[in-house]
Amino acid sequence: MIRMLLIGWLGLMVVEPNPSQLITETVRQELPALLKFYQELHRKPELSLFEKETAAKLAAEMRTIGFDVTENFGGFGIVCMLRNGEGPTVLYRTDMDGLPVVEKTGLPYASEYHMKDADDIENRTMHACGHDMHMTVWLGTAKTLSAMRGTWSGTAIFIGQPAEEIGAGAKMMLQAGLYEKFPVPDYGVGLHSSPDIPAGKVGFGKGFTMARAESIDIKVFGRGAHGASPHKSIDPIVLASLMVMDFQTIVSRSVDPVESAVLTVGSIHGGTKHNIIPDEVTMQITLRTFKDDVRKLMHRRIREIARGVAISAGLPEDLHPEVIIPDQSTEPNFNDPILVDQMMGSATKILGDQNVVSASPQMVAEDFSRYGQTEHKIPTVLFWLGTIPKEREEAAKHGESIPALHSPFYFPDPEPSIETGVKVTSQILIDLFNSDQ
């Protein structure tokens, strides 16, 4: 009789699902709404410094979930806070801005939006860097944490950052007093869409994972003349061309081969007509480095080459090139190794070993690193969210190139990317909130 009562009692017991199961169930319930939200964001990308409607849309959603929301913080930035008892404070950032790119994906929800930029130039716009995916995962994670308040304790600070594409937004929010007007976080977390990792997987790297980015302008001067009388000129187009080729030797012949650096001349403009040799050419360079000594070496060699070409052409010193290197740059992203181990453990817990991969450093840039470079020295990690659709993954296996970020043809596979991103980020944040227990 006692045995039968014990069996009956055990049968009435309800086994509570663990947090990973709850996360998975919550995400599946929210996925249809998140997919719709993603497509709405994709259709209407707003350029850097003009994210007004995007920020308002996110703010409204976060208020509905239960977050306290501050708008127009550092431009159109938003700061959303959810207090849930005693525990760590965790910052989770999304970026919000789109790019001046004409979308060519052919998707049924492709962007046809257009707007003026800071220079009053009309542009077609596209979320060609995946910020629409970042925002959707961010919102999905906020919904999951709100629904699972009984499984964690602490303070969640979700920020929507403007102007990432021009490397200004993080600095704007910090200068507006992010760490003075809101709690200083114990950890900082962010993610970025990957055009190299398949949807359903995530990637982590330790230490330097993204490069410092600098924009350098060069004005090349000369003496103009008729195109039929080149002997009466000192042709700045020829001089600029020589510089472009010589600049390519800096990385190959001046930088230590074991170091990483990139120098790309992305823009060159000069002249007005077929038969006129101009007296000025402008060039724009993007420079990518990890280490400060490599950066300074490249600055020196750019100046030396520009000056040397001018001297060889016989230009007087007052017509030597003007090399303009701004003080500001996008700092290299550094992932705290200890925090990476913690986050990889969380990702493995909910996705399995096979879906958590090691990611190599890249020379692209991100301003997320600024959140960990203040006097507070907050450990931060920016990880990669796989987004490659299966058909493109198969094409890549056969040697075909697949679209990179900023390409008019780039797009993520929405459903598995969103589901994976929300599951992993929710698990990471919940584990961080419970790390002191």
C-alpha cells in the first residue's frame, strides 16, 4: 500500500524545466512576431545620426515589455533598464543605423527606402551590415529576460546605439554620461552578424578580434595645363597614381610580416574634363591596424612616400601633398578572454558543441570596444552570430564567393539567425546574472 501511494505521489510531481528549456520554449513562441519585426526594420533603414523612427520603434517595444526607457540619449540613442533584484549589472548593446547602399537582394521585403544624409545628399538605404538582425535579437532577448524574471536577478541595461557605421555612436553615448547617469555595468555584451558563419552557429574570438579603423585624406597638388601640352604641367593625377602603387609596399615591405595591417585607397578624384590636366587630386584611405606601433609606422611611411613622390616630380615644398590624419579613430575590439570562456560555456549549453566555433580576427571595425575602454575597465565581448543561408553555405563549399557585409547582395537567413541569436544571448545574460550566486 505504501509503495502504491509513493508511486502515485511521484506521478503527481512536476519537474520544472531548466532555464535552457524555458529559453527555447519562450523563443519559439516569440519567433513569428520577431520575424515580422525584423522585416519591418529591414524595409526602412535609417542612416547614421538619423535613426529617429528606428529608435522610437525600439523604445515603444521595450516599454511594453516593462523596461524603463530613456530616449534621445547621445543623439537618437536609447537606454532601457530592467531592475530585477540584487545581482550583477549587464550591458547589452545593439546598433541601429543602416547604410547608403542600394539593395539588390531581390527579397520580398527588400528596402526601397531613401533619405538624405548629413551632407544633404539623397541616398537609397539598406541594412547591409545586419543591424536589423542585431536589433531583432536584442528585442527578443529583452522579451525572454522579462518573461523569465524568476530565473535571474540583477540589472539589465539594454542600449540602442546610433551612428555605429561612422564610428561615432558609442563615444556619443559615453560622452552623454552613460556610466554617470546609469549604473556602471559589470559586463558588456554585443553581437555582430557574420557573413562567414552558417546560420544556427555562433563564433567567439579572444583578445583582438576587430581592427582599429582610421580614415586618412590626402591632397595631391600639381601644375595644371592643357591635356595636349603635358610637358607644361606637373600632373597630380600621375603623382597620385604613383602614390597609390607605392602605398601598397608599406604593408608588404615595411610592416613585420607577423603583424596585421591593411591600407586601401577607397576614393580618388581629380580633374573636370578630358583635355584638362588639373592642379589638385584628392585621395581617401582606410587604414586598419591592431597595434599602435604598427599604426605609427604606417603613418610615417604614408607621409614619406607622399613627400618623396612630390620631390621626384620637382614640386616646391609649398606644393607638397597634404596628408590629413584625424586624431579620432575606431579603436580595435578586444574580447576579454575570461568572459569569452564564460560566454562560450553558455552558448555550448544551449546550442551544443558543434554549433559554437572559434572565430579568427578580422580587419573590419566596430566602436563597441569603447564601452570597455573607460576608466572602469569593464570586461566586454562582441561575438559573431552566424547568418549564412544553407544554399549559400553549399555554394561556398564549391568555391563560389558569397556576399560580404556592406554588399548590396548580403542578407541573413532570418528564422534560424534570430532563433539562435536570442537563445544564445538570453542564456549568456542569465548565466552572467547568476554568476555571483
